[in-house]
Amino acid sequence: MSRVGPKLFEGAVEYEYKDRSHEFSLSFDTSGGTQHIKQSYQTLGSYGNSADFGGAIGVNGGSIDGCDVVVPSLAFTMSRSSSGILTIGFIKTISEYTGRINSEPFLSFNIGDVLLERVNGSQSFTDDGPFIDISYTFRVCPTVYNLRVGDIDVGYKAGWDYFWVEYKKVFDYDCVSNSMKPRAAYIEEVYKTADFNSLLATLI
């Protein structure tokens, strides 16, 4: 840089072209999530004139209060920048994937464990051409195997399927009172599915 006047300088700036067509990033978060449960893995101790509730937590008359626990929670975001034009058709297709779980194994995760939580996208135009920035946020709930609820054995529950227990009142002759015990366990499909592997072509 050189001075050519009282308030005037002359200099040269070099610019470098940055190819964004292959930019890719991955971020993740393992903050624990809170879940309300009504059934324990096992009852470690009971004292006084206690009844056998089959692992039910906080039995209060005819209701089961349960408790809040911290459970593992994994969320990860995959982002990609590429040259191109963002179309309404692409946006519509991606929106139909949102709120669905994986129908096929995906990135080493089991079927039913990965939920597409949201997709963010934007279109930009530069001197080097149009670019698309897309970010996919997934949340993982792992499959659980060998569940035991009272005297009921459940082989497995896919991650995002909903699991609930029906209880029944039984008379406990030892403590001369009614108690609540698991009567049946149910697994409900509450999310529609989609094959997320086709999304990898837009990411990797």
C-alpha cells in the first residue's frame, strides 16, 4: 500500500475463488432428554406393610404417578452446500419426509430408531452461480430389547414406537389391600416411515 495523497492510499487486494459445491458438515448433541415413566426395571426394596406392585412406580389408590428420569438422547445435523436451484418440488418432497422414521437401516441405526425432526434450506446467488444450503436434523431413540414389565416379557420395542402398560387391581392378601399390577403391555406405531437413504445423495 502506498500513499498518493493526504487522505488517499493506493493498494492491491488478491481474491481467491472458494468452491462451495462440495462443502459438508456434521454436528451432534447428546444432551439427555426427560421421560416420564410408570414402570421400573425392578423394585430394589420395600418396607413396612408393603404390597407387590410389579414394578409400578408411585401407586396412589387407583392411579400410578410414575416419575421423571433422564434418558439418552442423540440429535445430529448433516449440512451440505451445492450449486443449483432450489425448486418447490424438492421442498415439497423434503417436507413429506419430515416427522417420519427410517423404514430401512440408516447410517448404522436400526429400523425405526431415527426421526427426521426438521429440514432447513436456503437459496443464494453469487458471482460464482446459484448455491443451495440444506441442513437435516435427525433425532435418535434406540431400540430396546428384552423388556420385562412385572411378569410380562416383551422381546423388543423399536425406538420411536410408543410403549404403554395396562394395569389391573388385585387383592394382596399379605397386606390386606388392593394393589396395581401390570396386566398387559402394548407397542403402538405412531410415526409413518420413509427410506432416508435417498437423502444421502444430497448430503455426501
